[in-house]
Amino acid sequence: MALNKSMHPRNRYKDKAPDFAYLASKYPEFKQHVHTNLTGRVGLNFKDPEAVRALTCTLLKEDFGLTIEIPLERLIPTVPLRLNYIHWVEDLIEGGGQRWGIDIGTGASCIYPLLGATMNGWFFLATEVDDMCYNYAKKNVEQNNLSELIKVVKVPQKTLLMDALKEESGIVYDFCMCNPPFFANQLEAKGENSRSARRPPPSSVNTGGVTEIMAEGGELEFVKRIIHDSLQLQRRLRWYSCMLGKKCSLAPLKEELRKHGVPKVTHTEFCQGRTMRWALAWSFYEDVTVPSPPSKKRKLEKARKPITFTVLSPTVRELTDKVASISSSASSSTDVVTAWIEKTLSDLRVLHKRVPCGKSEVSLFLTVVENSWIHIRNKRRDRGRQLREVPRAPPSGGNSTLQSSETKQPETPTPAQATETDSKTDTEESEVIVTPQPESSSSTIGGAQASTNGNSPIQESGTKEVDQAVDNTACLEQGPENKVDSTAIAPLSAEPDRQEAAAAVASATTGEGSSDVHHFLFKCLMNVKDEGSDVVVEMHWVEGQNRDLMNQLCTYLKNQLFRLMVSPL
């Protein structure tokens, strides 16, 4: 019953599904078709035509006081779905009072006229081409004492509106309804060439006679014939409407109406259980009110639960010692965890600012402009390798050293030359300045410095270059406590996204709010609050490219806490 919440708001079955156990206890003819599973739940086999018929007759009797008979050889309607159509027609014609409607192909059950007459006192002209359906429909109307409101007429094959209204020339009808034959042939009726392989098979039995489920050209051509009749009748009916079994039929039919200049057109969706149907309505009256069609997104976006994780009290105590050197104002557990999160976010270059919240919690608004937490180990490894490739000074002195250095000079540009030509440098070279350097690389660079000859100007230039690399490495090795200012090194990067990230960080450090950032991956609201002796962190999605990015950031924070407990710093 996945789509029941999308039923018409006034449908009585929208929020309260039929109680099979109660119906079985009250109606013996229905009880014989229900079964009880191991959990005690009462169910019904919807692939059994007799069970479906028993349910329809029982619901009409229980909820509407209608007694009907339906042959198994003809279409057995489902009550909630037909009720959706009735309620939508109510929306079209607006208000009560005396209303006149036409049901094209009323079927053996005559369900639309019976529901409309019983619920609203509508007058109906019900047409039918099949002899068996006509006889059953007439009998159902008579045994419910509704002959004064419902007139069932037998019409020739392929008769829709024109011939049916020849004898009713003095009446302007408010609406017409139709549940047309959906399929063009037997293969479509069986779903062999109309259902994709990914769709599960139907959960209910498909009943109905040939004239009820199949027509030449299927529902598309059938409804086009009704449109053709409406172009001749025009204002004889205020609203023309049809139910559709295929969503793909909507667009060509609306285009057909547009080509003929029909002024008022609308559509809707009917939902019941796992069944979807669509309906199209049009009018030649300018003064009618057109109900708004459903949103393009049929399913209303559910309120998404936040991503949460809990910082246990032992972890909070471990964080307290670490945070003491960062923030002296962190007194409560919430303040301690928030200070650590803010420090970690700063290390990741995630823009964040505190926003107003409740007394016992802290809220941070995060704006993420780059993914800086994925594959950190690989990035560190690659950049360490690149630092090891920094050119070394020649191993020996003298003229040979000078000659060797002069020979290699074009291949080892100075930092100034590298800055001027950074648009031609490799992407890997631009990443050298961001990742910490392993100790082995640092010692290697130090050894190269010790072996240089200080008498050569070119050697001095090479030494200065190595010194600069060592200085950068030393700054990066100092850890998060002495993080390199990303705005200072951003101009050396040739990657546009990193330049944008650095610019965003720069704007944040100059006092500009994170809301001013136009290019971002996602935004979220983080709430930090006490829960007993523990601290709960909630991350609420706001907007962005991919919600998975917020999941990744949450996982990163949890992993950092885990490493802190395993190997305290």
C-alpha cells in the first residue's frame, strides 16, 4: 500500500485502510476469501478474481450501503481508485447542488453513477455497448432504488458522446467520465510488450471483457475519439474527462487538445496501493476554475533525518586535555566537542560559523567548498614523493661543479621562474605545498644541503631552493597546531578548484560570511548538544550537490575521534 498517502485528500481510505478482520467477522461471503498468516495478520489473495469481487461488494455494502452483483467475466473495479476519480470530478465542477454527468462505458458494476448518486445526488446518463454489462448495470441501479438519478442506455459499438446525446438535446451536462480500454491488443493486456523488465509483475488479477480492456489503437486512440466528439459538442458539457492507464498517453493527448485550441486543460494522478492511474480533463468554458495539476515530483520529499553520532564521555575527557591548549573558554562537554570540531573543520578548510540556537546546544553552519578529507593518506604519500624529487646541488666543487650546474640550469628553474610558468607545470608539482612530508624525505633534503659547495653562486641558488623546500616541509610537519595559511600559498596552485577554495577561505578570514560563497559542494547545519554524560552531534542537510558528501565528512570526524582514543596525542 505504498501509494495510499498520495490518494485524494478526501478519500476515506487514504488514512484508514479497510479492516479485513472486521469485514470478515461481519460478512460471511467475504470471510471465506481471507487468510491469516503466521503473525496473525489477515490478508487477501488479490490474484483471485472471486476474492477481489468479494472485497469490492463488501466495501460498497459497508461504506456506501450499496448492493451490487458483478460477473467474473467482466471488469471488477477497485473502490478506492474509483473514489479518487469521483472526488476529482467534485473538484472540477466545484460545489454541490444538482449536477448532471455522463459515464461512458459504465460497466457491469455501474460504479461511478452509483457512487456519484449516493454520495452527491448527481444525475447520470450511463452508456454501455456490451449486453451483459448493460443488464447487470441496469439491475444494480434498480436494486439500489436509484433509477430516478441514473439512466442506463444501450448504445451501438463505437458510440461515445455524439450518438448518446441525440435524445438528450435539452440538457447541458456538467461533466463526463470514462474509464477507457487501456490496451490495443492481447499482448499489451498481458503486459508482454508494455511493461519493462525491471517492473515487478502485477500484484492483482486483470479481469474484464474484450470491450472493456481492449480497443483499436488502445486508450490513446479511444480518447482521441472523445476529443473529436468534444470539438463538435463543445459547450454541451462543461468538463470532459478520461482516466488513463499509461502516463505516456498524457503528452500526446494534451498536444492534441493544444492543436485544436482548447482553452482549459488539466490532469491529475490517482494512487491506490501499488497502482497508478492518470486522468485528463478539458473544457471550452472560459469561466471554469482549473484545479492545479500535481507536482512533477509525485512523492512529497520526506523530512530527512539528520546524520548523528555520539561522543562518549571517555572521549570527551580525552578531548578536554587536547582542547585546553586551543580554547580556554571550553568549560562544558558541549564546548569541548565543539572546539575540537571547529579545529578539525579549520584544518579541512571547511567554512563554518556559529549560529543562534538553544541554551544547551551549539549550532554551526557549514559551507564546504572542496572535498579535503578523501584519500588524505594517498595525497600525503604522493606529495612526499614529489618533495623527494626536489633538485639537489651537485656533489663536487670546482669548475666542474660550475659547468655541471650551468648545464642543468635550464632544467631546474628557480622558484621565481616556477611561479611565472606555473600554468605549464604538472598538476603533481602544484600539490607539493599542501601535504606533510615524511621524516625520511626531510633528512634526505638536509643531507643534500650539507654536501653543497657554498662558493658557487649557482650552488647558492640551488641551496636557497632546497632551503625553501625544507622550510615548507618543516612548517607542514609541525602539525595542525601550526597550520600553514592556505591563503599565502594559494597563488602557487594551478588548480582552479583549489584557488576557489583558497579564495573562499580568505573571504572567511577577512570576516565575510560563508553564505556569500557562490560555489560550494554542500551546506549543512551541525548541532552539538549534551545527552547525559555524552555529547550528540547532529548534521542536518541544507543544500548541495550530493548528500553522500555530508556522510563522508561525518565518517571522517568519527574516524578522527577513534584515532584519538586509540593513540592519544
